[in-house]
Amino acid sequence: MLRHYTLADDDPDHIRERRRPENRIGFALQLRALRYPGRLLSHGEAIPEKVLRFISAQLGITGEVRRPRLRLGKSQGSRQSCGLTGPAIQAA
């Protein structure tokens, strides 16, 4: 978990641009998924509770963590944060 879900040094700068805690967590999850395993998370994909807590702790989000609603249409910011360019990723 440490290897795949630890945020990079500049990740929090991009993540803090989101307003609500669940949006910040969702963006962080998409960002990490783009780096490993190299794809976007699907709508409704199960995220283990320990991963949600681990990401939340890195972002300083305390208390009960609401599960983020993953939206593929919001992936452009994640792609740019990873240095990806080109056409948007299409949902399968």
C-alpha cells in the first residue's frame, strides 16, 4: 500500500484545488490509479476502506470519510498532474 498509494510531494498542491474532502480523496485516488496500475478507476469500483483512510490521512482529512463518487469526466486534472497529454481517456 505504501508503494502505490503514497502521494508524491507535489500531489497535495493539485489535490487541494478541490473543495470538498470527498472530492479531494476522489481526485487523489484517480491520480494514484493513473500512476499505478495506469488506468482510471471505474464508476462504482470498490475502494478498500484502508486505502480511503490512508489517502485521507495523507491529506489531513479526519473523521468519517465519505466514499467519493468517481467521475470519468473530471479526469483531465488527474491526467495533467501525471504529465499526460493527448485525447481524453474514454470510459470502456
